[in-house]
Amino acid sequence: MERGGRRPASTKSSLSIRIRSRVKQLFWIGFAAGAFAPGALQGQVRGVYPLGMSAINSGITPGLGFTYSNLFLFYSRDEMKDSHGGVIATGENSVMMDMNSFVYVTNRELGFLGGAVFSFSATLPIANNSLSSDLKGPQSGGGGFADSYYQPLIFGWRKKRTNIRAIYGFLAPTGRFTAGANNNVGSGYWTHVGAAGETFNLTEGGAISASAFQMYEFHTTQEETGIHPGQTFDLDYSLMASLRSTAAMNLQAGLSGYEQRQTTGRTGPGVTLAQSQERYAVNSVGFALSAALPSRKASLGLKYFREFANRSTNQGYSLQITASIGF
């Protein structure tokens, strides 16, 4: 040690590196337990809504009768951001979801709601997730039937250049969840949501359209832990242009994106004041392709999103493939 008690620069640098490494190591241990069970170790890094899935034609109600939709969603994240957007850990976090949605649109128009069309739906997802860090290697993974989503009240308005939907739904904790386990595929709590979707034809013939989807997540207390997750606001959006429009097919392409914000703090046993004050934020931008086949009551879609400037959460990209058919 140098005179006056000062450590050599090389010693201080080595100590700083060891401290940063230890902080990252401890963070990944907590993140591994909390990434898919948002309270197992007071961790909460995302809401429950699969971001981006409603970015295209979000205000449009399907045709009369039964519609089946399959959505394959892949999320890959390789950085963890702090509350200022700095990278504090790296690793691999991937989530694959196969979502089977069943929608029924009635022939009833509700005059007291301005002629709204009533429909309802259920979504049954299969999920697989894995998490590893650069420091600790594989941390967690699990697969199976995940939390199911039900929308018992969907009201849709169809106007000449505007389509709007208003939704009440809830997420049921049907996925496997055990506090402290590393193979959870469920959240361990109920979530009630209020949502709305709008699609506007910006040109007379509908060659250019804009869509937005908003959801607010009201989370209940997590089973086994007694922790109440913070509430969440979600936003999907797109701006699409028609590349080909015939009686047989309408092909669209354009920009899309999603945002997510934690609006209230998580509370409960073991949650510190600093943890309760954290608020995660997610930002993304990407592109989308959509092909509608009216004569066959079918559609196909592809979306890619790249996340940026996230805070207090992980960051990466998402690839989504959708297909639907009406009966």
C-alpha cells in the first residue's frame, strides 16, 4: 500500500472489477428466480401481456361466427438494464409461446351501446422458457400449459373508416407456479384487464391504416409469496400500407411497435423501499406484414420488434407469426 493509506490504481481497479462482477452475479440469481414468477425473490421485470400481439388491425372485430387464431411468439433478451438504462448483466433469456385463441362473434348489435357487436374469446397458451447468464450458465427453464386468458366481454363498433373494440378480460393462473422454483410457466396471480383497440383508415379506400391497442393490467396478490406486483400499462401500434388489394387478397406492410410501463410499485413481504420504487419500461420498433384472404376467411401475419432504451428490465427482440381462419 502506498504512503498515506492509498491503494495502487491497479489494486483499486481489480477491486472495482470484482465488486461489479459480484453485483451482476447476485442480480442474475434474483432474476433467474423472478423472470417468470414475478415475485419469487421480489423480482418483477415485465407485465403479463405478450407485447406486440395486437399491433395490427387491433380495432377490427372478426366476421360473424367462430374464428380460430394461432399465434407463435418468440422473445429473446440478452441484456438486463438498470433504472437508468445501463447494462448491469448479460445472458440469454428466451420465451416461446404458442397461443391458441377461440373467438365467437354474435349476430347481436346492441342498440343501447351505439350498435356495438358483442363477442367473446378464450386463449389457451403453451409456453417454454429458459434463462442463462454469462457468469452462472443455465439458471432456469420450464415448459407446459401457461396462464390462460379469457375475454368474456368484447364490444366492437364498425364504422366507415373507423373500427373500435372495448374489452374486459382476465388472466387465470393456470400455469405451474411454486415460489422459489426454477421451472415456473405461470405468474401465480390473477390479472384483470381493461383494453381497447382502434383501427383508422387514413385514406378513403383504406390503402393506409393506423392501429393502436391499449391495455391496463390490474394484478392481484401472488400466491404463496403474498407479494402484490405493480400494475402495468401496455401499448401496441402499427402504420400499415396496402401493397396489393383484390377480392382474393389484401397484402399489407408497414411499421409496428410496442411500449410497456409499470405504473405502481410492488409491495409485500421482503420488498424493500428501493425495490418498490423501481418502475420497468419497455420500448420497441419493428415491421409487420399481413395478408388477408377474405374469400377463405383467413389471414396470415409476421411481425418483428427490436427493443431499445429499456429500464429496470431485460432487452432484446421479438418475432411473431400469426394465422387465423373463420368458420
